[in-house]
Amino acid sequence: MSKKIDILGNQNIPAQGALIVPGRLNLSEALYIEQLLLGRKVTWLCEENVVLDAATRNVLEKPDTTAVSFSANDTAPAAIGETLKEHLKNNGVIIFIPGDVSAHDGECCHIPAPVLKQLCALGLPTLPVSVTRPEETALATEKTNKLANSVLSFAKLIPAKNISVALWREGLLAAEEIAFSAREFLNGSLPVALLAGLKKHGSSTKLFDGTDDSATSFDKLLGAAIAFSAEIRKQTKKKRVGILLPPGKGGMVANLAVLFAGKIPVNINFTSSHSAVQSSIRQADVDKFITADPFVRKIPAFPWPPNRDLIFVHTRKSRISAVLVSRRHLGLMRPFTVSLLVTEGLMR
């Protein structure tokens, strides 16, 4: 596994003294930031009740390391800030270590609210830093061995007079967005990624539909979507296709089929007001809508488009089944042929 650490926004690291507050930070990431500040005095800052792993604690306890702590319950944070300003002289830098907490994968802020509030009350120029670990949020189709171990994204410095929890969070999320936008998979094709994922988990994963308590494997959904995509290409001319279906296997197949047809699915909220629905349809510029006859009968008050503009899923079932059977007999359902079929559709 790659242990590379990528850096984004390093031009935002100020030349003057500042408090660096990352949303999360492990030891290797902390030491990497220290390397970026080579030649400048670094002071480590922790909340007094923080939970640290043994390796981090050992580093902070070294004789040549400057580490200080504060209390989130102190009633005079400004006084703490005045004391800490001594560590910012001569362009010194204070780096806050959030410590170990229980959090979901991909969570950008591991700092407890009382601690964060106290940090922002110190009255110091503060630099938010987003720390992401791409493997935590990697797609099942991504090659994780090619991902960076960590990505450090530096936000813009917040002046001491402006620092607040809201501005720190805003800076953190902006840096997080920059880091996420740099992910390689975003340069790929959504239909191709869906195809790869459905193929990879075809027989091992199922979609459970609460409307009829059914369980449909991904490979069956994939086969139906590919066959239905051919129908959609024949029936539609515009680049967007409307979908008027409740959540379930029908809606899943419809969305996949539209994407495999090289078009953009537009899921219309059937619970919205008539004017909102008509406005969204007009703005989306679609010529056909995928739905099901039982669903149309269930909500007759909905402003349904004319029948000539509707593609009914249930009337395509036999045709889809016939396509799947014929391709199976022809040996066209092998994985590489499916890829060619979808690629051809995406290129049209």
C-alpha cells in the first residue's frame, strides 16, 4: 500500500505565526506537517483530556519537543491565547492534535464541540486543515493500492480578529471539497463505474425492495438495465429522460438503463406541487418519462404527461426478457461483451 501523503493548498501556509487546527491528525500526518515547516519553531497543542496513542505520546514527551495543553473548561480562553502567543513569536507555529475519537470513516472533524469552541476563543490567527484518507471513502471499483495514504488540504488563514467556530468549519469544508474534487475516479465515467460495481458484486449483493418484499441480485438488475437501455435509445431523442417511479427495483433499473443508454436520468419528485413538477419538467427538457401503469393509477391527481410520452416499464418486461434470453443463447452475456455493449451505447 502506498504511504504517500499528498499536499493541497500549501501556498496557504502563512509565513507568520499561526495556530494550525486540522480536523483530524495521526502521527505520520503530524510529522509531515512539521517537515513542511522546517526551520520554524513548532509547538504541539493538546486538550488536557485528549486520548493519544502511545507513539504520539512518546514523540510529544521527547526532551527536544515543545508540547503544551489547555482545558476545554477553562473560563478564560483569551488569557490562554495570550500565553500561547509567545510560541508564535519569530514566525513560530502551534499545531493542534485532536487525538483519538470514535468517528465514522470519512468524517472530517474529530474535534469535540467544547474543544473546538475553546480553540476558536483563543484569539489566534488560525489555519484550518482538512485531512482525508481516500481509502476510507474509496469506491468498490477503485484500486486502493494506488491511492494516497492521506491528503492534507490547507484552507486560507483566518485572522485572529475574525476567528469563530463557523468560519473554521467553513474553511475546513472548503478544503475538504478541494481534496475530494481532486479524486481520480471523478474523471471517469459513472456508467462504467456502475457497470464494474454491479459485475463485481453481481451474485453476492441484492437489492431488497420493501414495496413487495423482493430481493433481486445485482446481476439480474444489470441484465435488465442493459436490455432496457436499448429500448430507451430507440424511444428517446433528447439527452435527458424523466423517471417517475418510487424507490425500488423498478426505479433502480430505470436509472441504470438511462445511464447505460448514454443519457441523463431526471428523477421527478411526485410529491411536489403541480406547478413545481411542471416547472421541473420544463427546465429538464425531457421528451420521454419512464413509469409503471400501476403507479400511474395509484396517483391519478398527478399532472401526468400524455401517454405518448410515457415509457411503461411493465410493457417492456417481455421484450427485455426476450433480449436477455436471446443474448444468453448467443453467448453475448459474457463480461467482456457486456462492456462492449455499454461502451457502444455511451459513444452514440
